[in-house]
Amino acid sequence: MSASITSGTYGHQPVFTGAIRQLVGALFSSRPGSATRFANSVRVRMREANDVRELARSVEMHSPGFAADLYAAASRHEGNPD
């Protein structure tokens, strides 16, 4: 007499298949407005940073240290989107 041992996993999907499918779906099916919102956020940050740079240029002759701080702040602000 021969006995067979089975794991009982035939015909079942692996545990992580559903989670991976959801992750891939979330990555590739972004909301239609999310790219637009991101682009608007980048434009606003660039405009704000340029305003700070303009202020830095206006005080550069009288207060070079303060101007340097403003330039650094503008660069940080522009480079860190929400």
C-alpha cells in the first residue's frame, strides 16, 4: 500500500499574490489629479524660492551673511516638495 502526502496547497494562490497585486496597482494607477497637484506644488515652491532669492539680492551689498542665509533657505525650500 502506498501513501501520498500532499501539502494541500494545490490550486491556491501564494499568500502574497494579492498584496503584491494591490501594491503594483496602487503604483501604476495613480489618481488623475495627483500629477497636476505635484506640478503645481513644484511651481509654487519655485516661485517662492525665487522671491526669497530676489530679497537676498536686494540685501547682498549691505548684509552678505543674511543674503547667504536667504540663498540657502531658498535652495532648501525649492528642493523639498511636500
